[in-house]
Amino acid sequence: MNKQLAIPNFVQELLTESSKGVDQIVRKLSAFLSCPVLVTDPFYQPISCSMVHTDMAEIVVIPSRDEESHSLFACQISTLDSLKNGLASSIDLNHKQMGFLIVVSDRDLLGASVYEQILQFSASLCALQIQKKVEIKQEKGKFKDAFLFDLLYGNIKKKDDIIDYGLIWGWDFTVPYMIMVFSFIEYDHFFTDQNPVNILLQLVEKELIHHQLNPITMAKQAQIITLIPQHTADVGQFKLQLESFANYILSQAKKIELKPDIACGMGKIYSNPAELFRSYQEAKVAFELGILLKMPTPFFTDLGLERILYKHDLQDLREYFDHTLGALIDYDADHEGNLLETLDALNANQFDMGKTANALFLHRNTLRYRVKRMEEILNVKFDDINERLNITAAFKIKLLRKL
């Protein structure tokens, strides 16, 4: 039978099947055209595919950049064992791009009006179903976000209540969890464009699903907050997996040039879900300290003195800093000196004279003279371990609190 004559019948069938979702549209269209069909999100990540025995995570769509602005354009579809041509139709609704519908075929489809018409019609049906799914997700998200907000701020006190609520979304809070925060480093709170936040949320959720985890995520201002279950008894192995996950998200954000830049922080693991609000606060502290200390994937558990100093009263820390190093700062100000810089280098090199002299390009005798002078000004001996600890803490306060 000539497929062109069968189009009206097929359109009716497709309309009927489309109410069952994007997957059914893809299967129906694939059967009609005798070609593999897939649907991607706006970033060419597959969300539905008719290719059997093919992992969607292995599919890479390569658009023809000079034609990508058109409603229909050629592309290539790469899998682990093949590279095929395709014809893509933009999935649009209300002037908003929602993804792409792609027919995979080595036949020249671009000039065939029959294929163009059916592909554009199918793309319109996909747009409606994607929008419907988005609206359902948004409606569910209202209740989900309210629950997660109460969880993150410790408003739900009973463990059993949290477990029962979690089951509504398929979350098992009988196992330990930790919280990871991704956030934009220089985020303007008056900036209303939520697109970067939504892209980051999509990246995180997609990778969690790839790891066969039911995403527990929430977007809050510039943050993407995710709760990750401890799925192995080996804590060290779990931390390695978390670090790998965080590095992947950071690298993908950089790859797609997501702006502003992002960083992350990870809280502690808690068996009682009623204590997860602590992990959230710890993740935020780790995020801030990670930026200051230039740690790409900071765990709160790996932060020592820094986390204590960061949370301590600022006035107490300022007084401690002035008591420890104030005399040296005053001396430098009066004599236009740089002894504080010398002491900072000495501390950074664990008070090793040789390493410090090399770092500062100083003769060791010159450094010895400076050390003696600094000891006199501060009225301390640098071979005293307690004095070294005081100096180390003072410089950490200077860095963390930007004194």
C-alpha cells in the first residue's frame, strides 16, 4: 500500500495513541515509517527511543549546526557501534523549545514532503504530551517541595512520619542519606532568569536516574539540593562514588558553559531522616569553605578546624586573631614591612626553614633574622607547638573571615 494514501488513517491512529504519552507516539511513528525514532530534550539528551537493545545513555545526537535553526534539519545519531543519519524536527509549544523528534534513517528524508508533514505533526503531539507531563510534575512538585522544605529545616520531628511521606514519591527513608548542594558561585538574587537553575536541576536528576536512583531534588534560589541514599555499607566507597558524581556534574556544567560557575558541598550521612536538616546545613558550610579553600568536592567530614572557625562567633574570632597576630600587623604598618607575609609562608610550610626560604626566595640567614624579630614582636617561640597551633588558627581565621 502507498503510505502517502494511508496518512489520514495513520494520523487518526496517532491521535488516538498520543494520549498514552511520548513513548507510544515514538513506537507508533517508528512502526509507520519502518525507521528508529527518538525524542530528546532541548540539549539532545534522549528521553524516549524505539531502538531496542540500545541504552539511551549511549546515544549521542550530532546536529547539523548550519541547519539547526530550521524547523527541520539533518543530524547524525551515534551509538557505541554505529553512526547513522537522521532528520530532526523541533518540538515547540507557545514559542518554547521543548526538544527534538528525530527519525533515524540513511534515506534522504529532508526533501520528502510526506515525511516532513508527518514528522511535524508528530512533533506537535509530542509537545502537548511533554507539556502535560511537565504540568503534572509541577503539580506534584508543589507538594514534594513543601515536604522537602520541612525536611531540610527540621520541621518534621518524627522519623516514622518522614518514612510514610517518602513512600508517596517512592523514597525509602529507612536507609541512611546525605545531602549534596550544587549552587552558583556568584548568583545575583535579583536575577530572575531561572533557566540556568533549571538546566542544573535537569543535569543532576538525569545523572541520578542514570545511576538507577530515584531523584530526591529541590531547586531553591541558586541551589540544587539533592538527597542521596547510602547504597553501600562501605563509607569510603560511598564517598568515592559521591565525589565521582559531583565531578561529573561540575564537568558537564562547564562543558555546556553554564553560567554563572557552580560549586558543590556535601554534608554528613545520617541514619535518622529527622536529622537530615543537619546534613543540609553542613553541605552549605562545605560549599562556602570549598570555594575559599579551593576544594572542588568538599565533604563536611573532611573539614577540620576550618568548619569550627567558620561557625564560631565573628567577634570572638576577630579578638583571637588580633591577640595572636595584632602586634605583627601593627609593626608592619609602622615600618612598612612584610613580616606578616613571611610568617604566613612559614606557617604554610609547617615552619620548615628550608622550604620557606625557597618559597620566599630568601637566604636562610635572612629568614633566621626575620624569625627572631617576629618572635620578639609577638613574644613567643615558634618551636612551641601550642604557639604554632595559635598562629595556624589565626591565619585560617584570616582566610575564612577575610580579615
